[in-house]
Amino acid sequence: MKDKMKKIIFWRPDRRLVACLAVLALGLLLLPLLRIALYSAPWYDDYGYGGFVKGFLDQERSLKSALEGAVYGTKVQWYAWQGTFSSIFFMTLVPLVWGEEYYFLGPLFLICILTIAVWVFMKVLARDVLKADRASAVILASGVTAMVVVMIYHANHGFYWYNAGIHYVGMHAFLLLLIAAWIKLLTDRGRVKTVLLVLWTLAGAVLAGGSNYVTSLQGLLVGLGIAAAGAFLYKKRAWLLCPSMAVYLIAFYLNISAPGNEVRGAIYRDCGMSTDAVTAVLRSFLEAFHHIGLFSWQMTLAVMLLLAPIIWRIVKGSNCRFRYPGIVLIASVCLYATGFTSSLYVTGAVALARVVNAVKITYQILVIINEIYWLGWACRKWESRNAERKEAQTKNVPLIFYLAVGMLMWGIFLSASPVDREGHYASWAAYHYVHTGEAYEFHRQYLERVAAMKGDEEIVRVDPYMFRPWILAVLDLSSDPGNEANGAMAGWYHKQAIICSLEETE
């Protein structure tokens, strides 16, 4: 019996089996997130931005009319509020415009697009740049995708409030797909693929260049870096990046030069909130350091440990030289810090969870890229000192390693307080609120509000939510009918006012 147990514990499962299990684990972690999306409900800006399209659909219910409304809303906001035209276009197309029963499609889309984007990006990095075998690339992509999606900074602002989610998480996902396409353009030789990739990079450049300022700025910096590296390493292939980079620069300029930015900026300046550019840049590094402690660093280290053996195998078989890892680290820190610069420059603070969502995605991916690069550097150093063992084949990882790291992760999870478990692990929060029935009760009461809003009363009174899971609800409506959130919902249903308060009983 002991011999059998020893054989099982020290068994080295085939990488293809590990890859299948990694995909299965990713799927299981996604299930609660997808499930709770059915109970999501719109809030505040969903009504404000979607109102442009709804107005057009009230005249003619067609896809053409919806797109016309989205273009109109984008123009209005570009002139009156902010230049992020690609984000605004998607924000106006909130699924709510087709009916309350379709709102959940927005959160489903955000979860899926982020999952696909991280997966594709990591797979391209592993397969096309590092020349990893398929199984190893799948394991790496699954692990990193699970980390990014499950450990998102704020799941409500990232997935379940469509307006906030599409503006940052959705656009950041498009950027990752654009970066993956840029890399593929340099490494892939197929003619048909090249044409399709060029077309996507043109569309992706519009999406990322016209998005929120975290995504658009980081995308510009990464794009210029890839173009420079491509010109040095791939020579003529780098010309394929020129059309999309030109489009990106135009989109970025239209974004930052919009008249609405001045209107919005004036409001913050009048309140004494904005700061100068130099101060914003310097403070960005302080914010970057501060937020590392908020980014579930213990579990992040555990994921890095779990992926270390497969990364070692990948870099050992790679032709990359992994020189100057210190430069890569410094560049990564600077890129990560840029995520805070725009908020500090405009508002003087980093207060919005939706902004930090995008920053954390960048941070997590950069952490893994640096792990790959530093392990690659260590591998080359080891090989240079052990030349006779350079060609030795890396063995599969023993089962006991996965069991040990799994127990470590479980320990980190259990050691966290109930509040931290819900806040740091979105899958657990989603499972918890579905399992307790709070998500159902929240959505049921939301539907009651919708029914009341569709009634004949011009001034509608609704009860506060009895159950308000943070993952689904941003805030509740106010007892003040002049509150902006109240006004947004009342305007959507053409009501004079909506009041949220408990009815007084004698």
C-alpha cells in the first residue's frame, strides 16, 4: 500500500493531461461568474449612455437605428464630456436598450472577452515568441487567465456593471487582442492570416486608441515598443505594423484632443482636484507601490510558484537569449505606473475601482512576463555553467508538487477573512451570493422596481433593496428624487420622479 501511495505521489503526469486539467479548472472557476450574471441589473450610467440609443429605438426598433443612436451619443459625449469615443460607442449599446431581460448579456460578454483576450495573448506569447509546445502553452494560458479573471480587483465594476466594465475591462481586453495580433504579424508568415491580422489591427487600433486613458496610453507605449523591436528583429515584417500604428496615433489624438475633455477637466480644476503633469507622473510610482499590497500578492506569488516549472520548461526550449532582465523589470514598473497617471492628472486621486481594474490586469500580466524573463535569464546562466547538461530533457512535474502548491493556495484562501475572500476571489463571491439566495432576491426586487416603473404612476416609490450583494449592486437609489441615479432611472421610464424609501406605517 505504501509503495502504491509513493508511486502516486511521485507520479509525473503527462503535460497533455495537466493541460486538460488546467482547462477544466479554468472552466469550473468561470461557472459561478457566468451563473451570477443572470442576476445582474443596470445602474445609473447604463441609463444615461443607453438613453441615446433608446431614443432612436423608440422611433424605429432596428439594428440600423441602434447604431445611429450609438454614433449620435458618441458625438454628443465627445463634444460635451470626454474623448473616449470607442468606449462611449459600446457604452451606449448597453443590452438594456433591447429590454431589461437582455442586460445580463453585457456581463456575459465582459467575462468572456477578458477570458479570451488573456488566453489568446498568453498563448501567442508562449507559442509564437517562446516556441513552447502546445500543452505547455495551454497550461500557462489557463493559469494566467484564471488568475486575471478570478482575482479581478472589483468584479462589480469589472463585469456586472456594464457601463464601468466595458469602459475599462472590455477595452483592456481589446488591447490584449490587438497586442497579440501585432506579435502574430511579426512571427506568422501565412498570407491569408497576414491579411486578416492587418484588418484586425486596424480595428483594434481604433478600439484601443479611442478607449479610456489607461488603456489608450499603455497601448500606445506597448505598440511603439513592439514596432521598435520588430524593426530590429524582423526587419521587413515590421512594416506590417505601420498602418495600425498610424490609425492608433490618429485615434489617440482624437481621444485626447476632444472638446469634452476640456469641459470635464474644468470641473475638476474648479474643485481644486487636478494636478500638473510632472506631479502626476511622480505620484504614479507611489500609487503603483501602494497598490501592490492591495493586489492579493500572496495568492499571486502562489500562482507564480505553480507556473514556475512549466515556465522553466518553456524557456529551456526557447531560442530567446533573455538578456538584460533588469531593463525589462524597470520598463515593466514604468508601464504599470502609467496606469495611475491619467487619474492623478485629471482628478488628483485614484478613487475609481473601474480604473484600478485595468491597472491590475496590466500588473498581473507584467508579473508573469517578468517571471518568464527572469527564469529564462537564470536558465541561460545555468546552461552556461553546465554546458554538458544543456541538452538534458526537462522531466514532467511530479504530482506532489501540484498537491503541495494546491494546499498552499487553499491555506492562503482559508487564512483570509470572509470579507477578503469575497473581495479578492470573484468566483467565490459569485458562488456565495448565488448559494445563499441573495443574488436571486436582489434581482427579484429589481424586477419589482421595473414593474412599478412601467405602471401609470408619475411619481414612483420603491423600497430599498433588502439584499444588495456588492458583486451585483453598486449602490441603491436615494430617498431624494433629485439624486442623479434616481433621475437616470426615472428618465429612462419617462417618469417624473422615483423615490426609494420604506413606506411609513401607523
